[in-house]
Amino acid sequence: SSFIVGLLLLFNCSPPGGGSTTTTYENGTNDDPTSGIPSLSSQGSQTTVRTLSSLSSGSFQLSDNTTSFLLSAFSSGTARIISLMSPSGRDELAYLESTASGLTSFGDGQYDNYLVPMRPDIIAEAGTWTYQISGANELKLTVREDNPSTSGESSLLLQPYLASGQSYNLDTVWQLVEGLYSNNSLNVTIADPITISEEQYRTVSDSFFNAETQALVTQGRADAVNIFLVDEVEGGGVLGIAAGIPGSLGIQGPHNGVLVSLGSHLSGPFFNQTLNDQLLAETIVHEAGHLLGLWHPTEDNGVEFDPLDDTAECSKSIYDSNNNGQVSAEECVGHGAENIMFWASWGGGDQNQFTEDQRTILRQSPLAFKGEIQASQTE
């Protein structure tokens, strides 16, 4: 079964030629991959999304050039991954669960998925993968393949959307966002923000099964990390929230973005409030990390930890100095508080660090790409 906090997991696919349909697009190039199949560059990365017909058990093939993949299962009830067997014969779902301490799934199970890699030692191995799934009525497979002749590090594309009744100058925020990535040896391109004028999207629910939230997030493009900046995310002091860990990566729909509350980043007198640019930038990069497959290294209770080997653990038994059942950023200084993915913000300093394992997951994401962004051409 699926297992991780904020994680909505599930998938399936059929063997090549087994009744599947395919949409292909070049990462970072196509606003709407469902509108046609663009011509592919001889360099860079190619992402393919297949709709697969075998809903309960089956297999799929990966090529030698595969960098990562995401299996997504959609259901009107509850979908569950039961197993995912690599060509080498290891159940990667069970292995990933064994490396994460105490993390459990939540949500109603209408969308479930599984990303490879979620640890650097879970690779998108070439050959035949087999799976067992329950409860799905639609299954899709997103696959990233890299041209072996293309050198250099991967890049990510961020697409901001602004749904606000206020006028904000966010230039400094985007500079800080770019700096948080570049200072961690990560490449990012930030597209020009898109304004969403409809007033109903300025205050939205933190539930990605809410109709208005779904309608907003579904506007996001398939080939980018979609950042929806709104006046308020209902849910009580929410800074931001991602549609999943990971999201639907390459598939347009309600699980394809993050929400960020501008109002929760305001400070100062009521009639002269200003945005905390640094905190807002950290929130954007944090929530984007969730969407791409990163967890909190330590959860608030200090007993649940992510599956990565090089992220610091801040154990409640050692660091909960006030015995309130939570480990705060102040209690975890030097033990994970500085990490961008720490569960709570920190007023005492910047949260600006990724570990090498975290960087690996981001670089190998199905949404990351190698080579230059080029204008798409549909055929």
C-alpha cells in the first residue's frame, strides 16, 4: 500500500502495444502537451505520458535512456499500489517503505502514485517492471528519457500564477527563489507569471479535492512546476501546500501544482503590511520540493523521518526540550532546521539548504530536463 505523508500514490501500465495511447513532449517547451505531439529535439530530454489499459496487474518496459518515471492511478473510490517489482526482482515500494521511519499515507485515495527515484539507490532500471494495483479506473505512466549525448546538469521550469486582489512587486521574491536553487547547484528557469483574474480563486481551500481548488490547479501546464500564489489558503495559517508528494508530474489536472498563501507572508501594521520576501521564497521552493518528491526530513512529532540517508533527523527523544510533543526549528538548529524541507518555518535564520540526496531527486525528476528550452513545434 502507499505510505507517505502528503503522498498520493498509485499507478499501472500495460506492456508496449497493449492498448495504450501516448502523448510526448519535450520538457520545458510545451504549454499544452495534450494539444498535439511536438517535434523532439535531437538533444535534451523527452517526457512521454502513456495511458495504460491494464488496471490491476501488468508490466511495462523502460529503455536504457530512462532517467525517471511516475506511475499514476486515478480512482472514483480508493486506489492502492500493492507492489512494484523492478527488473532486478526487488519490490521497490516495499523497499522504500522500509527506509522511511513511521510515515503513513493520508487522504481519500482517489489519486495514488509512485515516483522513481525517491531515493538515489532506487533507479529507473532498464527492462520489464511489473506491478499490482487495486481500485484504479485510469492509469498513466510518465517517463523521462535523456539523450546520452547531452551533457550538463538538469534544469527545472517554474510557472508562477497570481490570483490576488492586491498589487505585489514580486521581483525580489523570484530573485531569491532562483538564488535558493543556484546556491544549491540546481538550475531553474522561472517563466513570466500568469495573472488569473477570476475572484473566486483568490481564497481557496487547502483540499485538492475541493472543486474550486481543482479548477485553479488544473490550469497549470504539464511540463512545469506550477506555483499558484493566492491571497489566502483556507486551513488556518497555512503558508503553502503541495498537491502531493509527488504531484502528478507531466499530467495536467488537480494534482499538478502547489498553493502558496500571500496573506500568510505579510507582516507589519494592518494598514502598511509588507511581504516577507525571504520567507515567501523559501515557501515556494519548499512546496515545489514536495511536488517533485521530497518529504520533510523530520516531521513535527520528531518520530517520523524521510527515506533519504543524508538528511538530518531531529528526534523528539533528544531535542524536544520543552516536552510539547513537537520538535521546532529552534530546537533543531544544527539537526535539520536549516534544510529547505524542514516542516516549520524558522524565525531565527534562513532555511536555504538541500542535501545531495535531495538534489539528486530534483535533478532526476520527470519534470527536469537537459539542454536548452526551445520553442515547441506541433505536428
